[in-house]
Amino acid sequence: MNKMIQGVIHGNTIELSENPGLADGQSVQVVVQAVEPARLWGEGIRKSAGALADLWTKDDDIILDEIYQDRKRDSHREMPA
């Protein structure tokens, strides 16, 4: 019987998230594979925030402001009648 069950290690003991359905005292073979913890939405951007702070210049602020102003401009043209 093969069944994948998640668990948490506490020293030499593994606490399973569900009953494996085996008799108490049954010998088993265990393959342990670490599971990455679930990430919260937006965690990646929060970790990278400020990554370029030491390299940022006033010119970068000017460029971003120009992009912002361009986005605010009305870019729609009137259709000829």
C-alpha cells in the first residue's frame, strides 16, 4: 500500500495530518521530502521592495513621472463622422 500523507516533524517523531489507516505497531518505510510552505499573495513583491534603493537616482524619478503623466493623457481620437 502506498499513500502520500503530509506531516510535521517534531524531533524524531512525524505527526501526520490524517490517519494512515494502518494497525498500531505496523512497520512502515518512510521517504521524507520537505514541502515548501504556502506563500501568501504578494509576498514576493514585499520581499523585493527596496531592492534598487541604493541605485535609484533623481533621473529615475523623472522618468517614472513622465510615464505616469503619459498614462494620464487622453489618447483617444475622435472617429470621423
